[in-house]
Amino acid sequence: MTWGGHATVLIEIDGVRLVTDPVLRNRVVHLRRHTPDPGPAFIENVDAVLISHLHFDHLDVPTLKRYDRGTKIIVPDGAQAMIRKHGFRDVVGLQEGEATEVGPVTVLAVPADHDGRRHPFGLEIDAVGFVVEGEANRILFAGDTDLHPRLGELTESLDVALLPIWGWGHKLGPGHMDPRGAAQAAALLRPEVTIPIHWGTYFPIGMTGIRGALLEKPVRAFEQQMGELAPDLEIRVLRPGETLNCPAASS
């Protein structure tokens, strides 16, 4: 797994290349990127793109248009038409509990507690997370979600959990995990390794005075909370462009 910043992760498993929620531009709406672009590896030779929900910092159409139109795009059910109108031919919509295959890899949609609409008065399209399962590894990409009781359904043999720990500003609204909530989720899921995502990448334009501390504060708080709530679990903090080789499969 290679973290590209925010919720963008390149997952390479069993010869398949998947990218989650690709957002690779320097500016998205009122947000500016404060980490380097991870480069063409997140675009070239990608077999499928996984979109957890339609918010602009997770479904960025200009970034999506960089992909070959034959790339498989996996979205929450109801969002297919929005993607197809940009020329993508292989678009699969999943409701929670439904799965699709990308070569030898299974992608399963799992529940998320988050408002998935693109606009406040837009279509009611549920946000989802994804479990990616190959021959020897099982990986949770939680998408964007608050802590919710159905996470307990996902605890079987997780090798890696990619958990959101923050958002993109100085405070969090509903539907997000904060560092403590993410640590509670890790304690419930008990993966072999937890990787914090959705932090330290984008921040609103015009808030330079407080930006620096807030870009790093969430991950430091998450490490502290993991030490209190799940001291026996391994966490790996990646920087954009850094890679973690997946641990051996759980028994």
C-alpha cells in the first residue's frame, strides 16, 4: 500500500492495482494541497478506482479524468450515471454487502456512517467503505465514516485497516472519526497493521496561521490514543508517496 495523501491509497495485491478516492490536484474547491503530488504511479496501469462517496474531496472529477476510460470504476450504487457521462465504460455500483471482482481480487462494499451526497440537497446515495481481499490478504479501506457498531462485522482476519482520523479543516462535523474514534475502531477491528489516512494533506485557503500545527496534530493524537486504547496493535504512519508492504496473512 502506498499513501497518496488524504483518502488516496494505491493498493497492489495479487498483480492488481487499485486506487481509492483519488484526489491528486493542488487545489480542490476551497482546499489547497500541502504535500507533494505522489506522481504518475497513482494513474498509470491502474485496474480499478474505488470511490467511497461523492464529496468533492473523495470524488474529484478532474483527477478521475486522468484515468484511461477503460479503467473499472467502483462506486456506491446510484452514482453510476454520474461516472459514465465522463466516458468511463466499466462502472459498477455496489450497495453494502455486494461485491465485484477485479481479476483475482474481490472488492466488497461495507457500511459507512457518513452523508454520501455530493450536495446538501443532492441524491441520497449512501457512502460505503471497501474490503479488498486477495489470495493471502484482507484490507479494509473505511472510506470516510464515523465510528459505528457495524464495524464489528468486519473483524475477521484483517491484515490492514486504512482508517480516517480527521478531515480537512480545524474542526470535524458529523460523520467523521477523530483520533480517539479511529483508535476505538482499530481496537474493535484488531488488524495486523493500522494505517491512518484522511489527515495532513488538504487545508482551507486563507488559514495559514493555524495550518502547520493542525496538519500534524491529528496523527500525533492518534498515536497517543492508540497507545491508550490498543497498545498491542501496530500502527504505521506513512507520508504521501511512502509504501508499506502488507504483512503476512492472518491465521
